[in-house]
Amino acid sequence: MEDQFYTAKEVAKTLKVAYMTVYRWIKAGKLKAYQMQKQYRVKASDLNNFIESQKIK
């Protein structure tokens, strides 16, 4: 079973934060992301781990 990937914009919308906030988390290494073509993609499992560690609701 493959893990689903989300764009940084989708992550921002899901977490109800600004896109630039998600971008900063990725650049700071707080949120693991993979660069695919020219976009960052976040695995669903990595997003769940990030949410758990940050206590974001």
C-alpha cells in the first residue's frame, strides 16, 4: 500500500495555516517533505507524525 502525498498548499489548508508557514516548517526540517519536480510533497504518515509531535489540532 502506497502512502498518499500532499502538496504544501493542501497541508496548509488542512492545518488552517498560511502556505508560507508550511514552507518554513519544511525548510527548517520540522516537517519532512520530498521534492517532486518543482514542488514539495508531504507523505500522509509524515504529516500525521508532525501533527502528533506539535500538538496541532
